[in-house]
Amino acid sequence: MLYARYLAPLLPHQSDAKQVVQVLGSAQGLELKEWKVGVLYSCSEDLITCSHGPRNDPLDTIVIVPKHRVSLRHLKFPLAFSHSYGGVSEINVTCDIYSDKFGLQYWVVSGDFPSYKKGDLLWIKYGAAPDAR
């Protein structure tokens, strides 16, 4: 339901802030019972003209964050997902990143940290497909 209702109608690098408001009700994102849905916008190369949505900038990425711990520790991603590594320096966490060809990424915590356990879902990102960048 999350995908069909909130992600499928929005296309990164094609949808704009007006379309985001139509789907999510706000240009900044949406709070659901179990998830926070955040929105990032593309900016022109001149960052002074970057408006982060109000000026109808193009949608760059949707970030979906669980409000409660979601363990994916025993989940094996299908072969359609490639594997890479990444980290978030602000919270000092490293992740296994599972990406598909449509721009969907699952960031799964790769070890035990003070606020996260190995296998916890950090977030899901939906951005442009790798070949569309």
C-alpha cells in the first residue's frame, strides 16, 4: 500500500513539488502511523536559487524512515538487488545498501551501534533509476 499510494505516483527527476503536494499533502513530506516520508528536491547548480520545494523544484529523492525498529537481519534480498556499502557520518552508522534498477534502495545497518542493531532498516530511499542519472 505504501508503494502504490505514495511512491508510484511520484517519479524522481520528473515529478515536481506541486505533484508532491497532490500525493502527500505537503511539499515537505508526510507522517504515517509507522513511517515518516521525507522529500528531497533537486537544485540547480547555483545553490543560491535552490528553493527546496516552494518554487516547484523537481523531486530528487523520497526517504522513508521507520518510526519503530524494523529488523531485516534474516532477509535475503533477491538477485535483482545489487549490493554496496555506505554510511551516515552524522549518526556514525555503516550500512549495506541493496539497490534495484528502478532507484529503490534499502539501507540496512551493517553492525551493532549504540542506537541500532545489525540488520535494522535505517531507511528506504527512492530516487532516480541509476541509468536515468
